[in-house]
Amino acid sequence: MKPTDYAVLSRIARELKAARTVERKRSLKAIVAIESFCDEHDIGLDDYRRGATLRFDRHLLGAIDTTLQELGHRPIDATTSGRSTREQAAHGFDEDKANRAAPRQARVLVSAPASATPAWLATTPREIRDLDWRDLSLDVFDALVQVENLDSFYELDGAQGELGEVDAPLVVYRGDTHYRQGFDALAAAWGERFHDQRVHLYLGDFDAAGIAIALGSGASHLLLPSLATLADKASGLHQPAEQMRHQAALRRYREGLSAAHPLRDYLTLILDQQRGLRQQWFAGPLEAVALH
């Protein structure tokens, strides 16, 4: 039976919780398939066919459900949504490509200190891994570091002080569609577990779009060079005109910050001086600047 047929049976099952019988037109494609299934497996429909309609009650639905499970198919009230193909098979489900978990749905790209270097690989201080974020032990990290640019992610050596005052950062790449969904789920899990107890640091371009992304991702802080370094190196070339669309929202956000909030001085470079600095041009130890 196809996923669309299951969807029709599931809706009928929900309707039968509030009614003794439910009717469907026999001309509907799914109902044609359900009738064919019943005839093939000797589920009598003589009492349920009413001219151009097919009447369902709990007895008929129960007979269909029992037959499906006896044949090794999933029950009517089960769901394939969010399950991988292997999980669907393990639960006796027919593969439902429309609802299965995408192969990369929970994948993230992380950078961590190298624990051991295989003989075929040159010595490297860090190792990059593509993994399922649900396999991570989040408690061993004192900060989540979100990196927006892939080239910067690969070049990051994570030396003490480079990422601010953190000892065991979880460094994760976010910036493309392949890893976005996995990262967003990881960031949500991080926030739910630690709330404000452990920081979520954003490392990306210092420009209007970058700050907008950081705010939208749930980050608690920006990782930036010192204000003096930014004031010296920030350039109008790194704050392109197409980013003007982000500035109105950032101006409103700045208005809500206290007069003494440290982010205000950084926003002055972007909003008042129209200057920014791409992440690849960051230099020196980075500092954590609160977003909220």
C-alpha cells in the first residue's frame, strides 16, 4: 500500500474517533487501491459498498490494520515521518521517501583536537569529522563555536586564546545548505540543555548580514577581533550595498540595547560608518562580544 493510501486510512481512523461511520467516494484513487487490497486479502466489503461510496467503520478499519501487520507492513496509526530508510525497514514500514529523514538531516561538520593521527596522514593539530550531532557528548564542551565560512573553518587551529576564553570548544561549520539543518538542531539542543550557562559563539563576517545571521541562529556572543583592530581594518569594501536590507532591523535592535552595551560600539562601524570586515581578514586573539 502506498504512503498516500496510508494517509487516507489515517485520516479515516481519526474521523472514526468522533463518528460511528465515515464515507468516501469509490472513484478516489486511494479508495480504489484500498478496495483492491481488501478484495485481494478476503476482507469482505459487501456490507460497506453503497453505490458510489465506500462506508468505513471501526470493524472494517481494524480488519485492514490487522491484515497489513500480518503481511509485515506498518500499522495504520504508525508514522514514517523523520525515520531513516533503515529505521522504516526495522519497524516493518514500506519505504516512504517523502517522509523519511534526509540522509544529511542530522549531520554536522565539526573540528576537534586530534586524538591520534593515522600513519597515512601528516601530523595535524585538529581533525575534521562529518558526524551525527546526536552522537556528541555535549557536556564535555564549554562553548559552541558556530563558524560561517568554510575556508576559515578548515584553517582554524583552535589554539588557546584564538577562540576567546574557552578551554574545550565544540567548533561546528554552519554556512551552507548541506549542514544547515543539522547545525540548527544542534544549536537548539545546546540552548535547551545549557540555557545561559554555556556560550554559543558566532564566528563569521563582521557585517550587517553576519550579525543578522548570528541573531537568527540563537548565538549568545560574537567572536571578533578587538574593537581597536576592527576600527583600523574595517572597510567599506567589506560592507556591500546589497546588505542595506539588513540595516533597518539592526538599527531597531541597537535602539533596544542599553547605552552601555558593548555591542553598540561595534554596530557603529557597520551602521553609521558603513564598514565591515570579512572573517578571513580577522587577526589576533578574538574576543567574545555579547549579542543580548
